[in-house]
Amino acid sequence: MPRVTSPDNPRLKQVMRLIASSRERRKVRRCVLEGVHLVDAYLDRYGPPETVVVLEGGVEDPRMRRLRDRMPPTHVLSIAPSLWADLIQLPIETAVIAIVPAPVPTPTRAADFCLLLEDVQDPGNVGSIVRTAAAAGVAQIHMSSGCAFAWSPKVLRAGQGGHFHLDIFEDVDLAAWMRAYQGTTIATVARGGESLFAAALRAPIAIAIGNEGTGLSDAVRDTAAHCVTIPMPGRFESLNAAAATAVCLFECVRQQQATRR
């Protein structure tokens, strides 16, 4: 395991550029994983990251030892706490970061349980949505070009490893995708739709969630087979995109489990 003592180390400088610049990450299609949990989740699905930076001394932690043992030693850089504090721009408690290619799923048949996101721009919301979708058993997420980059550090942190349990397709023309889908397409609207709890939500199905401020575009709403609204009997009718997604996806789960029984 190489020990890095100089900030001029070429591999360390590359890592620093990717941590500091979202533009650089998008340009080279790389993402930064922070912490043992995310790096472990990536290893389980894709194998060793390109580069792993660990805090010197942190390798004595049992979780870090297990992580290190799963990777070729040449992929791991060990750096001193002082160097980490000066250069990495992440809390020293993170202890490990990894650089990996942003996964690009192979185009395949549309899944029986899909989530469509249109212009959901808040990274925290997108990450929470990915985490919820993975828990609900969604197989594919299709995102419009106006969404936050699915592989940004903030989205990955909020996703808590959910990214590695489903396929994420970005820059999708959602209306065109919906026209080709061989299943039921559902548009969520703030008001005027059929009650979510009265709608038939059986697979194959794709649920579309829109931007919090403007909702779904006319093109997506008009293409969907059905529009649904979450009943909100309270005096404050507002759910953020992540909360609305959770309600919709787990109503699908509930109905599909009831059908199987």
C-alpha cells in the first residue's frame, strides 16, 4: 500500500481535483465515494475502485482492514492526518474516500418497476429518492437532463449506497420513454388527479415525479396513462419530492404484495 507524504503526488493531485470540482467530475465521468459504507457497497457490485485514499492509522480499524483486504494494494494510497486536513477538504472522520467511474448501465428492456424524475434539482432530494427507490425494489430510475447529477458527492451521501442496487439512466427524454413503455405510466400531480390510494398500481409500472416548484411538464403529464394525487387532508398541502416519492412507491409495494397474496 503506497504511503503518500507529498501533496505533489500525481495520483493524490488527481483525487483533489475531483473532490474540489463538480465540473471535473462530470467531464471525466468520475465520482467520489466517502466513507467505508459507500466504498463497500461499490465493491459488492462493481469490484475495486480505481483509487482509494485512506487515513494513515485508520487501517487499524477492523472495517478498514476488511476493506483494504478486498482491494489490490496498489489501488490504495495512505496519507498522514496532516496531509488529509490540508488537502482533502473532507472531515478527517471520513477516513476513506474512493474514486470510481460513474456507472453507466447497459441499455436494456425497461423494467417492471421504474421511477421517472423530471428536473428534480436538489441533490439531497435526489439522493433520498434513490435510497427510497432501492428500498422499495425499483429496478430502474430514469432522470431528465434537468436533474441533479446522480453521482455527485451530496447525492451519493444521501443515497447511502442505494445507487448500487438499481440502474440509473440520466439525460432521458421522459415523454419519449413513456410512449415506448410496455406498462402503465403514472404522473403525480399536486391536485386534480385520481387519489393515489384508489389508483391501480400494479406492475409493470413507471411513476413520474416532478420538480417541487413547477411539477411535471405538460409533455410528461399528457403522455402518462393516468394522473394521481396524494390525498392530504391536513391544512398544509406540501410534500417535498423525496417524501412524495416515498408515499407513491410504497403504495405500489402495498398493492403489489396484496395482489400476490
